[in-house]
Amino acid sequence: MSVVDGLDVFGEALLDYHKGNKDACLKVYSTEADTYDIPVSVFFRRADKLTIDRLALSFCSGKVLDIGAGAGIHTLYLQKLGVEVTALDVSGNACLVMSNSGVNNIIRQDIFELNSKSQYDTWLVLGRSIGAVGSLKKLQDFLLKAKLSLTPCGKVILNSTNGEKNLSAIRKLQFKYQGKKSSVVQWLDVDQETLSKIANDLGFDTEIVHIEDEGNYLSVLRKNELSRPQ
């Protein structure tokens, strides 16, 4: 989810940090806020450091697909527990970092290109990276894809934010690292009520399992096989 027009800015930052540049910092330009910096070390943190991540990992079961895996911290955490887990990321540099870090199963691909015959019990989408779908329509497409690719009792675990007004919002973001700047991308923050409605319409039961003071939340969407065909 991090390649924009062939310019893998995010992946280059991950690879640079992995090679030893512990001061690596990613600059983010946003239409909704002032320009801000993200230390790349954040993407290499302990996998269960954050409450949302820790809870999300505890809900993983069966065969897991870690979508937008980035540096692979969550994949490695599950892998060490003996979970059958595969990391998926569109970034070649991110995949290289994961391979060098010991991730066993890696797919370099856009989630929308995933073969629907590849069946998983859990789709894991952390770091609010569901935002990369960019719109509510693409979120619907994502969940329709999940419905095809998940086993009958499968689930999607994802986190997003309710924002200040408990409304969904689309931000325009641009990333810069060492003089290289990505194209502008649309980023979706979907509030929990909108997510629940969309998911329910597509045959998922939604449970909001954690909400933080600033509005970040964790949700578990479980396939409802009793729902009428879409």
C-alpha cells in the first residue's frame, strides 16, 4: 500500500532504517494538518507495545494474512508463536526488509490483486493502514474481497479512527524521504458507525473491541454466513 506511481518512498525509509540509519525520519504533508515527521523507528517497535496492536494480535487465529505488513513486526510476532502467517505488502523495499528480518511467507502484491482462492481465517490490517483504500467505495470493495478470500468463519481485524467529530474523513497525504516525494494519495479515516453499517450490509458482524481517548479504535468483523447473498 505504500508505492505511489512507482516511487516507494515509505519502503526506502524502512530499508534505510533497517540498514542502520536509526535517525531515519519520514515527512508527511497533509491537507488536514501541518507538515509533520514520523520517526521510522515507530515501524520497528515491539509488536505488542501498543494496546490496540496487542489486542488485535490476541484475536488472530487460524491462517493469517498480515495486510500492509510494512517492516513485518506483527508477522514476526505471530510467526514466533507458531501461527501460520503470511505478510502482504506492495512495497518491494518493505518485502526486502521483511525477508532479511526472517519473515518466512511474503507476498508482494496489492490486496485487490490477491487470488480469491487463497483462503485465510484472519485478515489483519493494523497501523490504521485500512486508510490506504482511499474511499468508502474502495472500503466496500475491500470487504467484498475479504468475503471471497476468508473461510466461512473468517474475520477481518482492523483499526481506524473516529476523528474529532465521529465522522469519516478523506485526507490527502504526501510522503517525503531524503528529497524524494510521493504523489498525493487519498487516505480514509472511517468512523466506527460507518464501518459497522458498511460491513453489516456486506455480511459481516462488527464488534468494536477497544476505543482510545483520541478516537482510535479496534474492530473485529466476522463473516455472517446467515446473511443474504449480495
